[in-house]
Amino acid sequence: MSGPIDFQNVFDRIPSPYMMLDRDLRFAAANRAYLKAVELRWEDIAGRYVFDAFPVEGESRRTLEESLARARDTGQVDVLPLIEYAIQRPTLLGGGSEARTWSATHTPILDARGHTIFILQHTQDVTELQRLKDVAFGGRAPSAVTMLGGDILQRAETVQAQSLQLRRLFMQAPSFMAILRGPDHVFELINNTYLQLIGHRDVVGLPMREALPEVVEQGFPDLLDKVRSSAEAFVGRQIKIALQRTPDGPLEDRYLDFVYQPIIEDDGSVSGVFVEGFDISDQVQAQDQQRLLLDELNHRVKNTLATVQAISQQTLRGASDPAAFAKAFEARLLALSQTHNALTDGQWSGAGLRQILNLELLPHGAERVSLDGPDAHLPARTALSLGMVFHELTTNAAKYGALAQDGRLSVHWQGEGDGLAFTWHEAGGPTVAPPTRRGFGSRLIERSITSELRGRFAIDYRPEGVLCEFWVPVAVA
């Protein structure tokens, strides 16, 4: 005949974690599975207030405290399908706080009068179930759910339903995301933003080298290999990448901020890489444009000072007395000021060709400049580009060419095909020699004509004076 049942021994042998609190929420009992789950000894928590044994503040404490109080005060079972709660790790295991996710059931233990004397907690660590890389993307969640069983299985199904919402958030996130598995970096999942980045190519199930062949020579698979081997994340800032974003289309340069995060398993191995980042191409291009505008602004300021100096010297040579000099110099500075006001206020929107030329050249004296050609109404882009071209040519003439001395400048233009052909001819100035290097102004002229306006450009530094010929597409008024 068997003896009395040793319920303490039964309690200890139950494989699921259980602990019991008294009405004051102090530890009254805990089985081996519970102590193993929280990595503590019974003497560490015996008789202690639960929130002293596991100190935490904020939403986690409030949620747990309210659930325990409901079970105690109502005498009804209270369930927490999910609760984020950090536990302290033993010093031997490195110490510190570790964030974990739990699922818990609180069952009141009643006395003969129906009063709660203890609260039995059945808890399960479901942290892995909640990991975005596994739950939200259909990773190991099914096997984990199967292992839980019983009422934990029911709560896990609730978690699984919540994971569908996480999956939707993943797919609709503004950042691009992808999960790559194995040593060949096979695409397991990508979101909509990543699809847009790579031109909506069907890459799921393919290794990166096959899915995105253009990135192989750019070194990105090598970066992924390094993340896998080192188990350390890689953070890239403003990384340039050439991608094919349309079927059979050319490669397009993009700039990315991204993180390659290793997916580390329980045994410490790296099973894959989680990719997240942003396409910051527009931001980088805006920064480049801002730098270019600042360079142009600095260049224009220097040119303006040089122009003022040239105008002052020209006016001084032709002035009969100080009063005449002051009057003529003031008039030319006013004309130059009007030119800058027009450039700033109008941004060359809808400007006439003659208006642009007059604004640049008249401050140097109408008697020294000849303009010959039909007027044309220029669209904003063409007006802006030609305005910069004429500004640079005029500045160079005032610093080194015909307008630096008592020379003359003629500008002739005529219709040719679907555009205008210009001849800029200087004469009577100092002897001209080809420059030893191309300055910013020369590069700006050539870029404006050939790149921005898709025209043609040639310049000849003749000793007797510069001859510049160029053609730009524009309709003649």
C-alpha cells in the first residue's frame, strides 16, 4: 500500500513553471521549472515581495500588478496572453537586465470560506515567439506554438494573430527591409519598399548573387559574408549603389543608409542577415546641389568684385574730373545692381534673350558692345543657363579680354535648325593667351551649354581676341 502523496515533490516535478504568492504578493512557493526559467535559487526569492525580487517600473509592472490584484480580489482566473518583463540575470551569467516576453495565468487558491489565500502563477517564456524575425515573418513560430500546448497554445494563437499585424506593418514600412538566410544570402522575405528599390524583381527564394547580379562587383555579398562570419552588424552611411530599377534598363545610382544585422540563434550561430535602411538619394542629390549653388555663389561674388573693379578702371580712364567719374561710376554700378536684382527676383523665368544680354553687358558701356540678332522668348531653364553663360563670358572679358581695356565686343546670333547659333567675338583688348588651367567659370560655361541645354560649344583663344561659338536648342520668337 502506497504512502501519502508528496505534493511538494509533485509540484517540483511539473515541467511547466509555477510559482505561488500570498495575499501580500510575497513568494510562498516555486517549482524547479520556474526557478530555472528565471535563473534563480529558491533562497533568493523566498518570502520576498514579488516586485522586490523582480524590480521593474512602468507599463510592465502596472499590467502584472493589476492582473494579480484581479485574481486575488475577484477569486477568478486572470490571463495575461503577453507581457514584456525584464529579469535580472545572475552575476555568474554576466549580470544585468534582460528583456523577456512572458505569457501568464493567475489562479486564486481559496480557503473554505471562499477567500483568496494564495495566487498560483503558471508562466511561460515566449520571447522567441515574439521576435519579429521569427514570428512576424513566419519563421519558427509554428514549431514553438506546437511545443507550448494547453492553455499556452491558446495564448500563442493570440500572439500569432498579433504577428499578422506586425507582418502588415513590416510590408508597409517606409524603410526597406529584407531577410536573407544561409551562406548564399537567399532572400526569404522583402517588403514593398525593398521591392521598389530593386525594380519589383521577383527575388524571394534566390541567392543575392543571382537575384541582384549587379551588386556582386560592388562588394555587397562580401559585406554580408563578413556580417555572418563576425556576428557583428554593419552600418552603412550614404553608401552608393548602382541598381537596375527597370526591366532591361540601365543601372541607376542610388545612395543608401542601411544596417546589416546578423540573425543569431540560441546556440550562437548566425542563420541569416536582417537588412533595413532608407534610400536617401534625394537628400544626397539635394546636398550636392546645395554645394554646387554655394560654389556658384562664391564664384559670382568674386566675379562681381572683379566686374566692379573693371568698371571703376574703365570709368576712371574716361573721366575728365572726379565729379564726372563719380557720376559715371554710380550709373554703371546701378546698372549692375539692376542686373543682379533681375537675376534674383525673376530667376530668369520667361526672360527675353536681349533682356538677358543687356542686363549683363550694358553696365560696361553700350558704346563698346554690339548686339545683332532676333529676339527670342526663352523658357526658364534656357534663360537661367544662358544667363550664367553670358555672365561668365562678360566677367572674363572684363577681367582679361576686350572689356578690360578700350576694346569692343560683338555678339551675333541667328536661327539654325531648331535652335540659335551664337558668335561671341572680342577685339581691341590685351593680347590673349590660352589659359593654363580650366577654372570654375570655364567649366560652368561648357556644362551649361553641353550638358544642361544639350548644345554645342567651342572657344578659340586668338591673340587678337577671344572667339566663342556655340549652339543651343531654342525656338526663335
